[in-house]
Amino acid sequence: MEGWKLLLFLFYLNLVSFTLIVADPPKCPVNIGTECGDGHDSGEWKGEFFPGIPNIKYEDWMRFSVAFWHTFRGTGGDPFGAPTKMWPWEDGTNSLAMAKRRMRANFEFLEKLGVDRWCFHDRDIAPDGNTLQESNSNLDEVVALAKELQGKKIRPLWGTAQLFMHPRYMHGGATSPDLGVYAYAAAQVKKAMEVTHYLGGENYVFWGGREGYQTLLNTDMERELDHMARFFEASIAYKKKIGFNGTLLIEPKPQEPTKHQYDWDAATAANFLRKYGFIDEFKLNIECNHATLSGHSCHHELETARINGLLGNIDANTGDPQIGWDTDQFLMDIGEATLVMLSVVRNGGLAPGGFNFDAKLRRESTYIDDLFIAHVAGMDTLARGLRNVAKLIEDGSLAKLVQKRYQSFDTDLGAEVEAGKANFELLERKAMEWGEPEVLSAKQELAEMIFQSAM
């Protein structure tokens, strides 16, 4: 218990406390010039992207990260409606100049929010070119600007390659039946890993949105899984070759866009890693919304990853229980946040991982200050969850209830069972000696009452 107290004390040093001054939404389009700042030159916006919003006051933070793709590429569009968001600095293109402008907005946002980590896909921060060489050149140019803007304080929590949007990846990347696509995906991951390393990234993520199948009638699942394993094997080798010391992360998801994805949930991913001998080379990036899509709670997925020694990072979001797809909402539920932080405390923290807000504004939230409100609320929610975990541990009632449920194993015979030394003959003798066992109440309602009392 003393170890828990020390761990909690260290966590307390990182509690979050925010005050947000909400300003009127800026109305400055990028072509106005000096009325909104210093104007722009050669397509690069030099003014203030978030005028009227000051730096947000905070005490400290828990390795929070902003997701570039949702915050700066999210449009509010959905399968049933057109985009609802056009930020003032956007010009409607996906040009290299526009990519640089978004990057400048990203770092102003990070500075004002008080967060020193961000996450990105390669094709979110730089436009795809007509050739792989042109795509790499575009990425290099934007990454050079990011390196300049982030300075020594800010760095990526993780980077990744987008292997799901372009038509070439419609059958997958590492699991595509086409060798040319497999090679292209490998080249793209190679480059994305290089730039993540160059920017000082602490992790690298693999999200296999299309690494799976729609029907087994036309799929050789065994061969595709073997191909994916060889792909990961090559990524491990290249990571070591370039001296990248970050953690390789796999992000489980059951479906959407693919009917069945090969990293369905934490247990499936753990089994894959063990089968192919990668269990010591990877950890998992658990996304709460993905957990619910796989039929689990986020707490279940975090605990499954943790007890397998694989909990490396959390995509802090949630889904709507009334909607059956990945809605990527900001986590606002204090109870769920408390369960998330309970796993994090039991894990001894997440570093070099953290909490990435893989979450987007609702379609109907369209003002710039909504970006700040959503992130601040998400950060405060997790901080309150951590405070609640501290209450639960300090009170001790929940831990005692759990301990009491398993107290029959805190005996000599129980110790033999847990050490693998109790054979069936011994257990049969004890069963005959003891007769019909007394089965104790699980006290579920009491456990729930204790948990709720900490809210």
C-alpha cells in the first residue's frame, strides 16, 4: 500500500486545473491581411489563428496530446451531410502552402492550450503527391517547418502512416493481395517512421483500418496474417536501424471501415504478437470508442492490455451508446474517466505513452473556441478521474472487498494452486474432505456504491 501512496503522490503532481476565457469566435478569413495579424507571404499565414483566446492557465498536465487529423483536418462532414466547418485560415485546397498554414495553426493551438505533445498521420500534415517521391518531398517540407515551430519543448507523442484513405489501400496495406501495394505501404511507413524519429516522437502507431476482410470467400486469412507479421518484422528491424527508441504501438479496432479487422481487440492483438514472437517489441494503443465497438468496455480493454504487459498509450475518447459507429467524442463522463485512470494507476503510468485526444468536435459545434472548450473539458475530466482514484485507494474499501472475495486463495492450498503445484488428486481429496463449498456473495451493489461514492 505504501507503493500505491507514492505512485499517487507522483500522479498528484500532474493534476490538471484549467481556467478558460471564452472569446467571441474569430471571423477573419486568411485573405484579409493585416487586419487579422501580420498578413501572409508566399501562401503562409503569418497572423494569429486564434485571436482573442489567451494562453490557458493550468497547473500541469498528464502527457496530453492533440490529434492533428481531428483538430485541423476535421470538417464536420459525415455520410449524410456536407462539411460544416471551414476555419478562417482554410482556403479550400490541400496545397503545400495550406499544409504549412495548418501546421502554424497547430502550434499556436498547442501553445495556447498548454499542451506539449501532438499526434499526426503523414498524409494529414502534408498532401499526397503524384508519385511517392513527390509525396516524400511534400512531407519533408512540412516536417521541416514543424521541427522549427516545435522547438525544444514540444514533440509528437506519436506519428503514423495513413494506409487507409487512398484507393490503392482499398484491400489493405500490409495485408493487400497485391505485392505492389504491400511495397508502397512499406515505403510509406518507412518514411513516416523517419520523420517521427526526426521530430523527436516518443512512439509510432500502426492502425490497420483496412487490414482485414469483407468476406472469407475471397480471402486467404492465414496468408494475410503471415504477410502482416512480416511487415511488422521489417518495421522492428528498421526502427532499430535508424536508432528510433520510441515504442511501436498497435491500435486495436474491430470493424469500420473493414467488416473484420485483424486486430479486433486487445486480446486478439496480444495473441497475434505472441504467435509471431513480437510480444516484447510492441505495446497497444487503446482507444475507448474502439473498445465499445468490439463489445467491451474501455476499462476491460485497458485491463486486458495491462495484465498482458501491453498498455502503452490511450486514445482518450468515447462513443455514443445509441449510435453504432465510431463517433470519436471527447470523454466527458467522470465515471468512465475514473475507470480509465484506475487502470493507468495500476499500470504505473503510461510514459512514454500518454493521452491522445483522438476526438473531434460534434458536427454542430463550429466556432474556434469550441476546439479549446472540448480539449479543456477532456483534460479536466481525466484529471477528476485521477482524483477519484486517489479517493478510492485512500479509502481502501473497494480493495478490501475484492481481497475478501478471493481470501480462500490466501491459504496454503490456495498458494499451491496459484503456483501450479496442486494436482487434481490433491484437489479431489480436499473436495471430499470439505464437502459442499460455501459460495460467498459477490457484493456487486456494494462495489458499485463504493465506486459511486468517490465521484
